[in-house]
Amino acid sequence: MSRPVDDGARRIGENVRAARRARGISLEAVAGLVGRSKGWLSKIENGKIRLDKRSDIIALAEALEVSATDLIDAPVQRNTTAPPIGRLRKILLSSSLDDPPDIPLRPVEILQAEWNGRILASWRASDRAELARLIPGFVGELHVHATTGSGPDRETALRLLIWACGAAGSDVLKAYGHLDLAWIAADRAERAARLLGEEPWLGAAAFAMAHCRRSLDMARAFRTIGQTADRVEPHIGDDRQAQEIYGMLRLSAALGCQIRGDHAGADDCAEEAERIAARTGEHLDAWQWFGPANVGVWRAALAVEAGEPGRALEHASRVAPEALPSQIRRASLRIEKARAYALLDRPRQAAVELRQAEKLDAPRTHSDPFARELVADLLGAVGGRDIRGLAWRMNLI
């Protein structure tokens, strides 16, 4: 979909032009490096067309030797309800698995019940305020058990710590722009996985490390995540959680393949994840919400990335939103449908999907770089109070 030049379009084009001029290279040279025409790049720089695929954004970023996020601009939300993260910051910065915090301690079985109860329920509902309240003390206690415990209790504490740090990093800290703390949380998960020494949980930590980054900066981590999945595969057996970890690694590897233009590899990885999901089924406590429905969301995203919006909508149509365990994934489904409708030049339907995504999970929608670009596009194509309001909340106007 093309659009008249507006402030949102100019911002991206100006970032690309500034980075190109800073490198002192011509339009022709950059276009050649990314396998595109000079005319295409000129339209990008002048805000005439939208960057709507990770592969194009990442190729430009690599050619210009800048961060992909820098080209799009880090999202800044007008959000006065961001949860306080001071306690979580203190736990992550003032303690470690060598030096746990000095805090009151509950038994591991109580912590396990809390994780399976209040914490997972809050995570499913995208209640980040409740997560920010519950997770700091929970993570702190797990540090103590992981350091001072032994036997099954220590192993359970380490597994919970890997999962909790991954959740805190990707769905609390990253969602509100605390990328430095998200990285520390993922690194803590990786340290716990090494102490545990179980291959599936090393894979879970690798997933956390890859996904604590901004969406557009994940490409480098995804280059090797297929190898991680290969290492995990022989160890999954009949363990459902290990199978779910393996399935999510395969989906991440599929996206890595798609970004590199390896469409056959992406399909192979996605089909393997689909096969595993048929074995595990749907579960409210699934690791990273892995199951047939979530695989469908990923397959829609992969099709959008491949420039196949019709196929993306076919995958999306087969996903029953109520089968998705979390609001986060339901919002993601809406965002991928919006991207597909935009590629089909159906802006009004794209706008409806984005508004529904925001109702399901505002932080997820506001921080998504493709949703932000699409909203900037829709300001000119559709307009109206709803889109202007969404653009204002995203700090685009």
C-alpha cells in the first residue's frame, strides 16, 4: 500500500537517508547491497512506501551498519500505567546465583504452586502490573533455593528461575522499554540453565536470550537457534515441557530462515513445530503458550514475512482465538492479520484488527514496530478518531 508523505513516513525515510549519508554511500550502492532497485530505496527515503518485512529492514540495517531498531525508531508510548519495576530491578542488580538476596523464604512446593496459579494467570491475562508485583520476590526466593538447596528442590528452583526470568524479560521489561534489564533477566536464565545442565532448559534459556531483544534486532540470535533446536531434539522424549521448548525453538528457527530468504527451510521448521504441537495439544500452562493455535499464529507471521498475505489469512482463519492461552498471543494474531490486510490494500480491515489488538494487549501492540508503521500508514489511508487515538497513544502524533 502506498501513501502520501506524512510525519510518520518521513521519520523512517529520514533515518534511512541519514544512516546512508553518514556512511557516505550512494542510493545505487545501498540498493545493490540489499538486492533492490535505486527507485525502491528512493521511495523508502521519501516515505512513499512502507518497510513491512523484517528481511528488508534487517538487510538495510546491515548495509548501513546500524541497528534495525534505529531505522524504525525505538517506540515511545504515552502510557501512564506502566508497572513499577523498581523491586525487580533491585533483585536483578543486587543479587546473583553466587550471592542470593537475604529475604524470607517459602518452600519450593509453595513457589511451584504460586507459579502455576497466580503468576501464570496474570501472564495469560497480560496483567503486567500483577506480574511486576509478584515476580520480584518470587525470583529472589528462587535465587536462594538455587544457591543453597540440593536435589529435586534445587532442580525445580532452577527450572522455575529460567522460566520466570524469561517471562520477566520478554513480557514485562521489554514491553516497557527496559531492554538493559530484559537482557540481564535473560542472562540470569542462561546462568541457571548452565547450573541445571539439562539440554531442553539450555534451549529455553537460548530462547529467552533471543527474545529479550527488540523484534527487529533478533535476526542475529535466530541464525543459530536452529542449531540449539537440533541439540535439544534428542532429549525431549515424552516430557511435554521439553517438547514445548523444542517446538518454540523450531518456530524461532523458522523465522530466522524466513528472514534469510530460505522459505523452504522456514516451512520445514514450521511443519516440524506443527507436528510436535499435534502431540502436545493445548495447555493453559504450556511453555511460552506452545500448542496448535500458537503455531497457527506463527505460521501467519511467517507468511506475512514471505510476502504471502492470502496464505497468512488462511493460517489465521484456522486459529480459534479462544484456544490461545494468553492475551499476548491473541493480540499477536490480530497484528499479523492487520499486516496481511495492509499488504492486500484493505486498510479499513487492517485498522479494525489493530484496534482489537490494542484492546487485548496495549503494551504488546504499542511496542510492535510493524503495528506502529501500519498505524502511521493508516493515518493517511483511513483516518478517523480510532486510528488518530491509537497513533496518539503510540506517540506518533
